[in-house]
Amino acid sequence: MQQLLVQLEVGPEPSEVGRARRWARSRLVGSGIADGEPLAETLILLISELVTNAVVHTGCPAVLRMLFGSGVVEAGTVRVEVADGCSRPPRQRHAGGEDTGGRGLELVAGLSDRWGWRPEGAGKSIWCEVDRSEPERGHDRGPNRHPVGAAPR
């Protein structure tokens, strides 16, 4: 089986988040996930949150990766990874009703089937996976999610 890996280097500026979304959208279409399809919208939101976290919380450049196919991920699964140069582990916050931030990793946990992080070089990689073969379940992506710090399969 083949696996397709695409990646984009992202600068430490907030404007890079929009560029990452546009780039990811075109790569999703190239992999057979139609623009506007619920799966595409979920993946774009996950990418936006992970890239935003890397840019805002580390101030370092990052690398966005998307993996399609089999190998590291199961066939039918899309894996998104964002690696940055900061070794500090991600911290899931629990935002209150009036808070304007602190919901990013909660969103990632709620929309992905699995997620976690691992050390990578001098920094870390935060990853999430969405199964293509399962029907969209909105914010309840099921019991197979891994908490922050869980190692990938």
C-alpha cells in the first residue's frame, strides 16, 4: 500500500495560518476529499487550530504535515501533524464561557478520532487522525481518542 505525505513549512507569523489553510484545502482536493465536504471542513478546522497553537504559543516556525493512505496511518485515515521547535508539552486548557482563547486542544480532542503529541528533535509534534471511512459524527468523534501525551500507534 502507498502512503502520501505532503508538508508545508510555516513561519512564526499569524498570517501563516491562512496560508496553511489554503494549502491544506488544495491538498485535500488532490487526495479525493472534495472542498466543502464535511470531512474537509473538519480537517481544515483541525489544521487551523494546530497551526495557530504552534504560531501563537511557541513563536517558532513549524512544519505542517498531512498523511494519506496506509503505513503509519490506517487506510482511510488522514493524519495531520504540526511540528515546532519548542520542547514544552502542549497543555489542554478548559476555557470558561467568556474566555476568548483556550479552546484549541479541546476542539482537536472533540473533532478527531485520536490525537496526541511526541518529542521530535529539539521540539515536538502534535498530531491528530480522522478516519475517512466512518460517517461524520460532528463533535462526538467516539471513544478512541487519546489524551495529550499519548503516543501514536
